[in-house]
Amino acid sequence: MGIKDNPNGIRSRSPISIFLVMCLCCFFYLLGTWQRSGFGKGDTIAREIAQQEDCDVVKNLNFDSHHSIEIMEQSKVVGKVYKPCDVKYTDYTPCQEQDRAMKFPRENMAYRERHCPPEEEKLRCLIPAPKGYTAPFPWPKSRDYVYYANVPFKSLTVEKANQNWVEYQGNVFKFPGGGTMFPQGADAYIDELASVIPIADGSVRTALDTGCGVASWGAYMLKRNVLPMSFAPRDNHEAQVQFALERGVPAVIGVLGTMHLPYPSRAFDMAQCSRCLIPWTANEGIYLMEVDRVLRPGGYWVLSGPPINWKTYYKTWKRTKQDLQAEQKRIEDLAESLCWEKKYEKGDVAIWRKMSSDENCSSKKSVNLCNSADTDDVWYKEMEKCKTPYPETGGAAELKKFPERLFAVPSRVSDGLVDGVTAESYLEDNQLWKKRVKGYKRINRLIGTGRYRNVMDMNAGLGGFAAALESPKSWVMNVVPTIEKNTLGVVYERGLIGIYHDWCEGFSTYPRTYDLIHADHLFSFVCQPVGDNNRCNLEDILLEMDRILRPEGTVLIRDEVDVLNEVMSISNGMRWDTRMLDHEDGPLVPEKILVGVKQYWVGSSSNNSTEPDEQ
């Protein structure tokens, strides 16, 4: 039956209802636009993370649930809110704090080694940045200039004033590139080394700098495509390692004391000591034996400083000729017993080369061979007075030149020395990480541009992430957890650097020293229950990540959805802006990527309160 006055039977709509529908459409359109702009709930990763640069994060991502575990929206995440620590903790290094260190023996530098706080003394607050903190200069300018506000310590400008280490100029420190044994500059010093050591052709890629100071040697080796690993203790020379990292040079807090260095055997193509003050002849030469362990067959060791050139400096060093001559003779004998061949001595510099094979070692003064079945089992293990045996295969002496070695199958893989890793699986891993890094760059276009200079991979595996990211604009600290499969030797054979670490403890670095932190399935592994206990506390790891991440730095966490939901519930109380993104292969994959950006804030210095100043 038709409607009155409408012979066609079609229902008419009143102008009021049409108007209401149009208003609703406009409202929802504007609401969607507002949320996508970065100011709506759950989308804060779109915020600007560098005032001078633009980060275009991928838009229109699918956040609908396509799996059995619900992804929590940021607005639904209600967790603990973490307060800032007192400003006195601005430069807090949990495992190398001075007060705790002084409780340990001075003998053999044991007090300068790692001594971490017990559970009841751990800080569970946010380490504040100093007032006036500024994002570092981009590389390579950062090599030569550091903002004073970021590392406000002037003692080195006085103590090393005549050695060309560092100068204070207005609101910045300037690093002229000098050192105690190369006051004319690191470049001239490296040129002398390069007259003996094949630095230019890619044969030398990884280098260890023992007692690095402010790491000027490492800074200038970088421009020669050599990747240094520098270390120095946290001692009276304030903030040496902090200066190095602020400059954009790889470095960790460390010392040759009683424990093994946290690196695998046969890791470095060269090592050097430039007046590093390590007593090489003490304890029957145990420190030189440790250098031998981490030096690959065919690698080089450089010593500049006491006792080299003792005839010139014995009065300056306030030591007798006889004492210094005897010390050099002892070093010569130790080097010979380790199958090192002296290649050069002129002026302040002496260079030895570790023989490629012990078959060519003519010395009859050999030291005892270590009995350890695993020469890479070094975490908190005491050094032994013995020589690390050469590898049976000899493959480590046949590394390809860089950059070819970056993706070539490492000898430790081809020789079957890494359980479960074959040449085929290694090559597949390379392709996988190339794909993943390409996806990361779509998420954040600043990745690979130089905005992120100091990068850390917390669960490095075979080093695929670092290899795919390889660029002069950045470097990656590849961390292999001590409870994971030992793959760090593979990382070094690729021409990359890294370190062993237990993530239940603090990392050996100062606060605010990394621009980008990557974690691939770290939490689902190191925080999973073992018996009645967890391996590590998730909260502690996230707070440590916050400590070492720069303000406006970024984290990329890849893991299962349920793990990332827990991570998000904690990190949102830590002044991070977070967003969960789909896997590269689409929303049906339960593995997701959590992206976080640490907000900029600094500690309040007016009253030492825990209320931060935000800018």
C-alpha cells in the first residue's frame, strides 16, 4: 500500500535527517584526521623526534586484531609510572660506581672491574639528562666537537692541556685529534702505523684500543674504514668513555684486571696501546696473553709509550735506564713466546705481528697452552697464565678483506664451529635481515641517515641487522647475551664489533650513549621462566634501555604480541611514546614490532627534586 501523496511508494527524507547524517560524516572524518595526525590516542610515534629533521612514519597501518591475542591500544595501557631519579644519578653506571668499587681490592685493578648492585639496591627510576642537554652534532662533526652541557667535565682540559687531547671553547669541547704519544695528531700516528700494517686495503677491519682515553685513535681509524672497539676504566680521568661515545666512537667501560675481556678469541685484526699504562710484564705477562687470545692469527699489536724509546724518556718517566731496558726485554721475550714477530721499532712506536700459524713459531720459550675447551667462555671468568691455542682449522687466518667479508660465509660457520648454523642458514639469515631493515626504514626514514649514529643490537645473533645497516654514518654494538648461542666470533669475522653481556645486569656504558636500540626476541628469551624463577626481570631491562638511550632516541623491539603487550604496559610509564606495528609479512603474523621514542626531559637542578623539567 502506497504512502499518501507519494504515488511511487518511495519514502522521502526530511531536510533535518539529511543534515544530521552529513554532520555525523564530517565529525567522523575530522576525528580520523585528528588521530592520524599524531595527536590522537595510540599514534604518538608520529611526533617529531628531531627538531631539525622530519621523520615520516608509515601511515594507514592496520591495527585490527587478526590473531588470538589482543593488541592493547595505548589508551588501554595502565601501568606503573616511573619517577625520575635524583639529579645526582645523571651519570650513573650501575656496575662501575665509584663507591661500590672502593670496597674491592686494588690489586690487579680488581676494583675497576664490574661490580653490580644487588637486587635490593637497584635503582628503579629514570636517569635524568643534565640541564641543557642537546642532541650531539652529526658525524663527522661530532668527532671534533661535543656540547659541554652533555659531558660537563673540564678536568681533562687541564690534565692533558699539553697533549692535545681536548680543549674547552665556550659551550663546546673541541678534540684536536691528539694523544699522549701522538701530540701532533692521530692522522700522522696512523700514517706511521700504515707504513707497516696493511690498513688501507681492507685486511685490517676490527681494532682494539686498550686504555683509550677519549678515543681519538679510534675516531681517526674510522675514516680509514677500520672499526675500533675502545675501552677505558671509570677512573680519575672523568668520563673518558662518555666523551668517546658522545663523539660517536665505539667504546665501553672496561679494564684489564683479573677477568677475561668480554670478547671472543681471534676477534681483532689489530690491537694497540698508546701509553695505556697497562703493566704488560706484570703477573707473568697475563695481560699480553689476553691480548693474544683476542688477536686473530696474522693480527698486529702496537705499543707506543713506556718502555719504548726509554733512552729518550727515562728521566721524564722518572725511572732508571736499567729498569726500563729490563722491562722492554721482558716484553720482547713474552712476545716471542706467544709466536709474535717484531716488525718495526722507531721512535716511540713498536709493532709486532702474530704469526698465522704456530707451525712457523721457532721460539723454544713457549708458554703453557690453555686447557679450556671453549676459549670464548669468558664472562666473569678469571684470566689464566697460558697461551690460547691456535684454531685447528687455521681458517681464522684466511679472512677475506673488508667489505667482502661482511656477507661472505665466515670460517667459523663453514668449519661447523657454531651449533645449528650452516652456510645455507647463514645466507638465509642475511637475506632475512636485509628485508627487515628495509622494513624498518619504511617505518622511520631517519634510520640509515646519520640521525642514529650509535646503534645497539641487544640480541645480535649472527650480526645480520648490523650487516644490513652497515654504513659510515653509523656503527652497531652487537651484543650476544651470555645465555644465548655463542655467535659473537661470527660477528667479528664479518668485520663487525660486539660484546658478551648478561642483560640481568647493567651495561658497561654511561647514560645517554645510544641513539637507536634494537631488540629481536630478547624479552621472550631472557625473561622466560626457568623453573620457579625468571631469568631476568623485564622491568629492569627496560629501565636499563632507558638509561643508555638518548633523549629522543628510538627503540625497535621485535617479539610476540603477548610479550610486546607487557613491554608496552611498562614502557608507557617511562616517558616513551610507543606504537605497535604489523610484521613485514602482514597482520596475520603474530610477531609484531614495537616502536618507541624516548621523550626529551632533563632533571631539575634547582632543588634536587625528582620532578623533571620538560622542554
